[in-house]
Amino acid sequence: MAAVQFVTWSKKMMFQPVGSREQTKYTDQLAIAIRSMFPCDCAISAECFPTTVDALFPSEMESVSKAVAVRRSEFAAGRIAARRALAEIGRPHAEIPAGADRAPRWPTGTIGSISHAGGVAVAVVAATATIKAIGIDIEIMDAVRPELWPLVLSADERHWLRRQPAAEQIRWATAVFSAKEAFYKFQYPLTGQWLDFLDVEVRATQNSFTASAPHSPIAGLEEVFQGRLLHLERFIVSALYWVRQRGESSSVA
Ligand SMILES: CC(C)(COP(=O)(O)OP(=O)(O)OC[C@H]1O[C@@H](n2cnc3c(N)ncnc32)[C@H](O)[C@@H]1OP(=O)(O)O)[C@@H](O)C(=O)NCCC(=O)NCCS
């Protein structure tokens, strides 16, 4: 049985004014829960959307100028959360433009990851001097319905899923999906490698998972990386990080 942490969500939250006390209380609770998944060198922040795009820099606005309102809003919420997290590690207010590959271009000396789902954006950041790679993903807990399983889960993963209690299978499928997305974001800035869901093998346990890309042509991706899982009342969150060893250069990934 998946142990679920309660970070109380109410639908009303999305209809509160931007920055209302209810939203702030919720996003603070969420950030605290997620913080337990990362080392203390990392900062985490969360922001609800819809939100205003006023906080975007022109370079950021450019990447969503043709997007629909909800996409602009989730993008803006991610940038607001990321800048708040950067401030927490003592970094100045700065633009975080998106590359042509959609990956955020973090300010020099920093690294991070952003995810959004169900009206909430979360961001994790750290200094490259301490963290080499980082990935986060948040999903609504029942997002991955059975019709998607053959597209996103390998035969082995589906075999494992069928052995879980029937009432929990969608939650676990969502957890594996989320772990794959976190792994993708974790590895991409290091390797530039596009991966399909079926390229990545995930094994999930209660609060953790392992992920690897066993057949990747990129050296190192066949290694098994350890990640963390958090089951919340409404969301599943996946986290992966790679701590830089003392003395290891931070100029080269
Ligand atoms: C990035 C991706 C994995 C998740 O995007 P999504 O479904 O919109 O879900 P999320 O909200 O969790 O994450 C989006 C954020 O990931 C970040 N992101 C996008 N591409 C990224 C990349 N190549 N590397 C690192 N982070 C990336 C961005 O910050 C983006 O938010 P933003 O555009 O508002 O800044 C997906 O869109 C993608 O690019 N998929 C292609 C590869 C894939 O899915 N493979 C299967 C998993 S192995």
C-alpha cells in the first residue's frame, strides 16, 4: 500500500487571487514536502497557476509568445518558482530563457529543473559546484491510465505493475512515468540525449526508484541511478540528483 503524505489540496485554490494566502500556504507545504527528497544544498519552490506573465523577462516571453494562455501561465509559474529558489541559494534575480530544445538555460554556476501539473509548478535549483545533475517531475496521481501503459511502460514494468494491488496500479504507473520524466530532465543537460519512454527502465519501491537507459549509446546512461518518490494526496513527485564529489571540477559536466 502506497503511504500517502497529506499536503492538503482544494480545488478552490486555483480560483484564489494570484499570491493569495491559501495558495501561498499550499505551495509552502508542497515545497517543504519536496525538500525532503533533495540534499540540503538544493532549494525548492512551488507556485500555483494560472498566474500573470508580468514576471517574465523578454527573452523568456519570446519562447511562449505564440502559446495558449494556460501554457504561458504554467511557464511563468515555473520561472517564478525557479527565481525564488535561486534567491534561496543566494543568487541574483536573473532570466532563465528556454533553449530551442525547451531545456531551461540556468544562470552561470547554477543548475535546476522545473515541472508543472494540475495548477502547480515546482522548481529545484542548486549550485553546479555541489550538484552535477538534477531532475524533478510532478504528476497528478492518476494521470497515467491503462490505455497509456503500452506506450510508456516496458513489458517488464507492466509485468511488475500487474503484481501490485489493483486499486494502486494507476498510481504506480504514474509513479514510473514520472520517474522516467525526471530521469530525462536529469540526464539531458549532461548528454543532450533524447530518450523514448521505452529506452528507460524504472524500478519503483515505496519512496524510491532506480532508473537507467540500458541500451543508450551514451556512456554512463546504462548506469543505474537512484531517485526518490513522494506520494502526496493529489500528486506524485519524482526526484533525481547527482552530487559532485569533493575536488571534482564543476566546469565540465
Ligand atoms: C521535458 C519532458 C520530459 C516533460 O515535459 P512536460 O510533459 O511538459 O512536463 P513537465 O511540466 O514535468 O516538464 C516541463 C519542463 O521540463 C523542462 N524541460 C523541457 N525540456 C527539457 C530538457 N530537454 N532537459 C531538461 N529539462 C527540460 C522545462 O523546464 C519544462 O518546463 P518549461 O517549458 O515551462 O520551462 C517532455 O516534454 C519532453 O521533452 N519529452 C521528450 C522526451 C521524453 O518524454 N522521453 C520520455 C521520458 S524518458
